Amino acid sequence: MSDIPSNDQAPDERAVSSAAYSPLYQQIKGLLLQSLDRGEWKPGESIPSELELAARFQVSQGTVRKAIDELAAENLLLRRQGKGTFVATHHEAKVRFRFLRLTSDDGQPKMTGSQILDCRRVKAPTDIARLLDLRAADAVVNLRRLLSFEQVPTILDDIWLPGSVFRGLTADSLSRYRGPLYGLFESEFGISMVRAEEKIKAVSASAEQAQLLQVAPSSPLLQVERVSFTYGDRPVEVRRGLYVTERFHYRNSLN
């Protein structure tokens, strides 16, 4: 089977040949991302086999495999031996903890707890509107959350979400939910966080922050500002977290 699509193609195949300067497997990867964005395959569901996708896009199975390999390396798809390839979901630990880089100094997993302190709809502050690609007058959902490890307050998160996307997200719905926050966004609002950009700097705790995190005022904290994106590189979350690092460190892998 040829990797070059024929002239009498369906829209998906025509899209492959339109990006003439991209490697073919990258074009297939782009089409798979479009299908994920459209919700053709939901989080946790299996995608068609490599043979089926090769027939759909009129390319070789090897080309499809290379595209899927990249999406799996980016944790957007998950391969399961003998079962197939599945859309990644934040209900799985491998994906859930991809965005949490705080690690205990002793390397041992810690029991976590989450407490929602506040949740309200407000007009987007100018800086948040810019990061979320919104107008300054647009509504956002602003929530504050305290994460504890072994019952010790460790992370104070301030989170902003586009109000038009997260209609119905309230303090009550958050208090009833027991899973990961990104899992709630995924299952209730159809939003999958697929990548993030972060900025990190050292700050000192204000009196209010110190009280919530149970540290002395002006204690050193690690501030992590994250902008998270869904498919199509659309920003859907701004998160500013304050981390207590007396017993933890921020871990990252550079490739």
C-alpha cells in the first residue's frame, strides 16, 4: 500500500496531502489529534487498529504506528499489551500525575488530600484574560484549593477557567467529587488537558498564605504558574500554585 494518498480522497486524506512540507507520519498525527479534539474517541476508549487507520488514511501501517508512537510518548494515547491503544484519561495515575511534579525528598509516595476553599464566577482579570485568550470582561471560574500530603498543607492553588466552557462548575459540585480535578474537567465538561507551560520562581508567603499553609509569614515558597492547553493548543486553565518545599522538591525531566 502506498503512503501517498490518491486524488479521489475523503476530506481526511486530502488534509494529509495539504501539509506538503511535513513528514507523512506528522500529518497522520495531526489528523488523529483532530479526531481526538472532535471527540470521535472519548477518554478511556480504544481507537481503531493501526490497520484500520492505515486504510482510512491510505498510508502504510508503519506510518500510522509512528504517529501513534509519538502520541503515546506525549501521554495522549496509551498502549495496552494485547488490548490495543486507548485515549489517555486523567482518571489513570500515569496521566494524572504527569502534571504534578512535586516529589517527596525521601522518594516515597504520600497520601494526598484536597480541600476546595472557594469557587466563584468573576470577570477575568486582565492578565488572566490574556493568558486564556479571553476578553477582559469575559467571565471566568476562579477556585482556590489546598492540597495536603500526609495531612500537612503543602500546595495552595489559585485556578482560573473560562466561564463559557465550565458552566455549572460550583463549590457544591466540587465538594461532592472525589476524583482528580482534571478527571472532573474531562468527564463533566469534555476538556482534556494535554500539555502545559510553566513558569517557576521563589516568593515569600503573605500572612494569609502562611496561615493556610501553616508556615511562618515570609517563609520561602515555590510559585509555579501553569497555563494548560487542550487539543488545538487552546488555553483552558491558568493555575498559580504556592508550594511548601521543606520536605519536597520540584522534579522535571529534560529530553
